[in-house]
Amino acid sequence: SDLDTTMGIERDLRRRQALLDTKSRVVQAKAELVDKNYGEAAKQLAEGVDALESALKGAKPNEQTQAVRGLVGQLQEMRLELTIGKPVPIRKLTELQQNLDKELNK
């Protein structure tokens, strides 16, 4: 129905917006990491988790939601490491950034 289509488009826009938001947070987290501000980097990643999780709310499980859940997992893992004061390699954040781009380009 038209309503389903509209909701689908809206959900897709929400998903894209969340991915873009998360990507800018990852970029910010990288900058914080370079300055050894681990707490601030962790905070940025936590914000990314929130953005992606809210975009997943009410979405039917499919390939896209699976992929986004995978990204949430990566974000949470890195956030945890930073929270306990373990430096995360910049490379890992760059990979995450590339994975977010992949999702955006689908």
C-alpha cells in the first residue's frame, strides 16, 4: 500500500540519517583518540550506538537491520575498551567508518 511505501521510505531516511550521524561521531572519536581523550571518544561512540539503535526500533529484521546490528556491536566493543582505558587502534575506527559507508552506499 501507499502507506507501507511511505513508511518504508521514512524508515530508510531514518536509517541513512542514523548512519551519517554515527559516521560523524566515529570521525570525532578518531580525533579524540589522537588526543588521547579516551573518555570523550567513548562518549562519541555511545552516541553512535544510540543513533543506530533508535533507527532499528520497529524495523523488521532483514539483511539491512542485521548489518546495522553488526555495526552496533563493533561500536559497543570499542566503546567498552575505551571506557576501561584501553586504546583502540585508529585503524579499527577507520574500518568502522568504511563499513558505515558501505551501508550508506547500499
